[in-house]
Amino acid sequence: MGYRAVQGDGLRTRYAGTPAVVTNAVPDGPLALEVVFQAESSPAGAEAAFTRLVFESVLEYRWIAINHTYFPTNDADFEFGLIEIIDSPQISQLIDEGIYRDRPPGERLGGTIDEADLSHYRVGFDEYGTFDCVSNTFARGRSPAGARKRSSGWLVPRLVRSVVLLTVP
């Protein structure tokens, strides 16, 4: 077990205060988790750039408050930023103990998601807490520097190797 830091602009949380978090679910469809946070320093009252993380086809997520933080696995797997947990025990538990565990490999998540496509992400926020998310798709985007955070629509998806990257138009 271990982790790798996900590289890219705006993925460190050192300037972030309390993130905005939204879960979106559709009937008979997957759950999505969206986390938006300040991506860079800015003077008080000034506009700032924000990062938007979207985890789609979420099978499991959790938030733990900073003053109660614990890690069910390796407590060294943490940064104030986005990381991917390697050889995740949470993914193993989903596969090995789930209701479809007796099915052949590749179908142990009900045949709708191949377990090889799952990733376990963690993002830590100082003075707020930690999010863990197991999903098969991850997207990120940034508002332009000096732009206000706006509702959905300021990002345009572009698919690259089964990872959706969001770019500013």
C-alpha cells in the first residue's frame, strides 16, 4: 500500500478554506461527488481561482472532520492535496465482501463496473477534514485566475484515457 500525488495545477489544498461539496444522484444511475475549493492565494475580498473535482460512478465515499481524523488504513497516506491510494484496502473490501463476490473477476461489482477500473482518491483540507472516494472516473477543472467561482458551466469536459479532464473554455 502507498499513494501517489495526483499532479496538476490547482490540486493542492493549502489555500482552501471550507470546500463546497455536492453529491448528485440520478434514479438507477451512478452517484457523483463534486468538491470545489480555492486553488490559489488571493487578498481578502479579491476574486480567486477555484478548482473543481468531480468523481463519477462513486461506489463509496466518506468525510472525516479534521478534529476527528483517522485513517482506516495507512495514516501516512495523506497530503493537503489530491492523492490516489495504491492497492486500496477499501477497493479490496468492496470486491471481496460485496454481494457479487462469488462472480468471476471483472463482474464482482455487479457486472456494470470492472473492478480494474476503480481508483481510491483522498483529498485533505487543513482545518476542515478529509474526503475519501472510490470511483471509476475522476475529473478536474479550474476557473480562470481572477474569475469568480460560478455554477456548473464554466468547465468543458474532454475525455483522455478514461480520465475526464475539464478545461476552461
